[in-house]
Amino acid sequence: MTVDLFGNDDLPPLKTHERREPAPKSRAPREAASGARAPVPRPLAERMRPASIDEVIGQKHLLGPGQPLRVAFETCRPHSMILWGPPGVGKTTLARLMADGFGLPFIALSAVLSGVQQIREAVDQARVHMAQTERPTLVFVDEVHRFNKSQQDAFLPHVESGLFIFVGATTENPSFEVNSALLSRSAVYVLESLKPEETAELVTRTMARAFADMTLTDDARGVLVDLADGDARRCLNAMDVALGMARDRGLTTVDAAFLKTALPTTLRRFDKGGENFYDQISALHKSVRGSDPDAALYWMCRMLDGGCDPRYIARRVVRMAIEDVSLADPRATDLALAAADIYERLGSPEGELALAQAVVYLAVAPKSNAVYTAYNAVRSFVHQDGSRPVPMYLRNAPTQLMKDLGYKEGYRYAHDEPEAFAAGEIYLPEGLESKRWYEPTPRGLEAKIAAKLEHLRELNRAAHAEGRGRKR
């Protein structure tokens, strides 16, 4: 009896073999009835690795005619560099092609698995090669941002002496993750995710080379392109699994239905805490600030689809309400806080709708950063200014001694005056009487706040003109 593990009764069953009695225990590897087991092929991504820069798909801004890496290959001028880009866009491939193109030994280190000992061993190998050929060694460091400062510093003297051609690969912004000394000695090249048409070209090439006996329907190609999300390695790994299964089942044509059954659901690229994380939250914040509810919803859903914790989004939504809407519509802050509370009560997916509601409300609400601007300005002023004393009439006077010293003397209780406003009073320290930081916008509720402040300032001017204002 055969069982379809994917629940598709219309697919051909897997081929089965006659049951054999278990072989006696032995130190020698077990052999199949027809002889030794066939070797396991290398991963498809490795088999499809380009053999020259002309075979590289994508990165035309670096490898096209007259572009920097193309020129480096054509002139045979190797140089140290940092390759910065998302996963699966060819960073390791380019490093290998450089070593081959320049005729240099290739030493690969992983910052996840390697340490100072492995760096020393690479130095020893490079010195031997330099002594024999007077040529450097290309040292490739994958995930270079995971090396600490001392480990990164270990490369510096050898890059400066010419012993190494250093090529570092990173998915993180090298401005923050790579030592400035090493960064200054390396060119930084930014690699981009594959465009959909480039991923489609990769699928076509792979079918011709590795699966020439099979065909893909157009909708199946679309599934692979969408699943790849710009990541060539992800695309090739998916093809390796799904088309390998199809071949085992004897299929010659693969459609989207089979792919969706054979492949696991894969989240979009998000990389919490990495460059993509901050790029997407930045896009969400800027879309809200720019009053575009559709874009704001798109970026929020992209983050959720990529596995972002909705609680993080909730915290950012509260920040947006305070920073970009503020007193133009104080209800925005209440709504943002309520959305965060609703999510805590309901969880996913129901609670995500409350976050969506808050994001849309913030996007369409009147905007003001007046409080944000005033806060930053006052904070900066206070940091640079001296410690000005509190005016005596504003000081607290809980004891008789303090009253005798003049604390609180002359203070005007605003509630006892017309409009509950002590016209002509001064509340800032001496020398700052004319300072003004908060300037409300003419939008939303702040328009009314601006009008109220102008009315109170007019009362102050009248009080001083009449001699009723405080003198210093």
C-alpha cells in the first residue's frame, strides 16, 4: 500500500521496492540490492553557480559594461571590498569568480564559525603563497559583521601589506557593523535583490540545465518567482526540492498546484533587527507622516507577513501618534494606545485589525510635529545653557524660614484672575523672557491652540502696556 504524503490522490504514487530482510549489523555501509548506493548530488544552488561574470544574473549596476566590478575583472586589478546586500544575491559567487578571474588562491572564512585561530591559519597560508609566487591571497569572509572589533582588526595589517585581497560579505549596513579602519581600506559595493524578470531568467536557465526532461507551467513559474522574493538561493532550493519530488513521482509537467503542495510556506524577507527591519519600519513611519493610508497599510502588512512581532508595530504606532499627529488631533494617541491594548487582549490575527485601524487613522489625521520640535529645541537649549535659578516668586515655600527669605512672594494665583490667566506674569528664568519654542501649526486642533495662545499673548502685551505686568 502506498500513501501520498501530500494528500494528492491524483498524483502518481512513489515507486516502491520489494521488502528485504534487514542485513546483519556490520561496520561496512549497507548496500542496495543492485550494488552501492548512488552518490548524493550537490545542492542545486551549488551546481548552478555561475562560472563567469557573464553568467551572473542581476547586479547590472556593478557588472554591466563600464561598471566598477566589470572594469576590475577586465583590467585584472583586484582590490579589497565589502559586498553588502540581502541573502541570495551572489556575494559568495562574486568572491569565487574574483579568485578565479585573478588567478588567486581562495580562502573562505565564516564569521559565524571562525575565530582568530582560523584567521591566523589563513595568514600562514597566504604568507607561504606570497613567498612562492609574490602574489596575494583572496580571503573571503562571509557575514563579516558578526566578527567583533578585535577579529576585524586582525585583517588590517595584512590588507595594508598586500598579503590579503579582503572580500567581506554582509547583509547589514557596513557603516554600523564594520570597523571604520577596515571600511576605509575597502570599496563598498551594494548588491540588489533580483528583479522578478531576473528570477524568471534564473528559473528558465535552471530548467534547461538541470531539469531538461521536465516542463513548468506559466503559473508554476509565477509561484517560484513570488516565492524567491528576490533571493536566487531560495528559488534554487525550492526548485531542487519540488522538481526532485516531481521527478521521483514520474511527472514531466509541474504546475502551480503541485508546487504549493510540495513547498512549505515561506515568509518574506524581513530579518528582525537587521537592515530590512529598519528599512521597512522607516517606510511605514514615513507613509503615515506622508498621509498615505494605502502605503502605510502595505508596509504594516509586509512586516507582519515577514514575522514581525505585532507588539513592536503597536509601540511604533504610539510613537507616530505622538511625534507626527500630536496636538493636531490628540485622539490619535488615545486610538494608538487602545489599538495596542486591543492587540494584547485579542492577539493575532484579530488584534491586527485594531493596529490597521490605528495606522489608517494616523495617516489621514492632521499632522503636527510642533511639540516634537519644541521638545528637541528646549532639550538642546537646556543641555547647552547654564543652571539658571528659579525666580523667587515661583519657588515653593513649605516652611516659615523660606517665606521669610522671600520664597513665593509676589506669586499670582492664576485661578483668581480674569480668564484664569495672570496677564503680564513671567514664568521663565531671568534673561529668557522672550524665548518661544512651541509654535502650533494651523492644522486640526492646533489651529485653535494657536488662536488661544495669541489671545493670551495679547493680554500680556496689554498688561505690560498698562504697567500691570511683572518687571525685572
